[in-house]
Amino acid sequence: MSLICVRERSLLEYGLNENGEIYMKKFLVAISLAFVAVLSNAAEYTVNLVTVGAGNESMVFEPGYLKISKGDTVIFAPSDITHNAVSFSIPPNAKSFSTPLDGKPAKVTFDTEGIYLYKCVPHAIMGMLGVIQVGKPVNLKQTKADWEKFKATVVVNKERVDEYLKNVK
Ligand SMILES: [Cu+2]
């Protein structure tokens, strides 16, 4: 009698363990697939900070307008130590960014949706300005207001930003 009980219990336990292992395996596979999905969904873009652009423009971000998704990363790659990327208009609750003037590529991850306006500090006056749209343009009105204010400090190539902003949808 007691022997049967022991046998039944161990069989039951064995069965549960086997199920448990299967569930654990399925769970681990699901987790690793989700992890791979997260990794591959977050894209990486490069913006070049150049003294002479592809079309012979001077002091320019290439591309000047970039649309990305929430969670994506942008590498700001300066041609030399005279260029950087510093935000001056950002969506509500977004983090501002500022890359150093050291000639090295700098990574910035964008976790908050909206439009970001940024400048190269030494060449903002020459219209070295850029627009990054992350997801939906939730702050377009504020972006335009900030740009109108900033515009007064730009001497040449200010129309670039107006052109970039035409891409915003
Ligand atoms: Cu510059």
C-alpha cells in the first residue's frame, strides 16, 4: 500500500518536473527571441558632421533631416574636432544631448518621441543645423516656434532648416 503511494508520488513528481522543464525551455526560447527582436528593432543611423558636404555645401550635417523610431541610436561622426551636435529644441520630457568637440564619433539614443533641433556650436551661425524626427512629430508647433526664435542668430544657410522641416509629417 505505502509502496504504491510512493511510486505514484514519484511518477507525479517526475511528470511535473518534465512539464516544468518543457515550460522552462519554452520560456527561455521566448525570452531570447524577444531579446533578439528588441536588439534588431533598434536601428543605428549615422549623421556626418562635415566641413564640405557631398554637394559642396559648407558646414553641414549629412543628412540634415533624419527620421528614426523611438529607441534608435544616432552616431554623430565629425570630420574633425571643429564639429559637434548640441540640441536646442527638444520634445517635452526628452533628454537634451551634446557631443564633445574631440573629432570622435558619439552615440546618442533617442527614447522620447518628437522633433529635435540641434546645432554645431562653432558653425550654428553658418547654418550648420539639423533636424531629427523620432516617431510622431508631437511637438511640431513648439519646434517651429523655437526655430523662428533661433533663426535670428543664423547668418547664412538658414533656409536649410525650413527645407528639413518640410519633411516632417
Ligand atoms: Cu561644425
